[in-house]
Amino acid sequence: MKEPSISDNRKAQKENSMRNAEIQYLRFLRTKEKPDNFSTLKVIGKGAFGEVKLVQRKNDGKIYALKSLVKQEMVCIDSHYSAAKS
């Protein structure tokens, strides 16, 4: 920011704006999503290991597809598969 035509006040505003944008981005990176942060709108698919849901994030209202897997089913089927191969 070494442009002579920009006032010191404008430079300070720009630096604060950039600093706040960086703080918001770093805060976003630290947040962990949990199933409790979403409300289910509709189940859009089911499979052998779980289902895919259409969900809405509670804090901002954005809509996502969320895949839920049942680990116990995956391990159980994998162990049966491994036993059958032997």
C-alpha cells in the first residue's frame, strides 16, 4: 500500500477491512460442523451403508446434501467379505 494518492485514513480503513476479513476466514476454518447444526429437510437417497439427506444449516439457512454413514454396518459387511475371501 505505497500509493501516494491514497490518504492515510483510507489506508487505515483498508487495512482494518483486510484484517477483519482474515479474522472471519480463520474463525471459519476453526469451526467444526456437527449433525446438530443442521435440520433435515428431506431424505434424498438410501444405500447399504447409510443415507443422503437434504439439510439446512441452522445458523445461516444454507442448504446442503449430507451423507450419513453407519460405520458398524460398514465394518460388519467388510468382515463378512474378508471371511468369504479367505
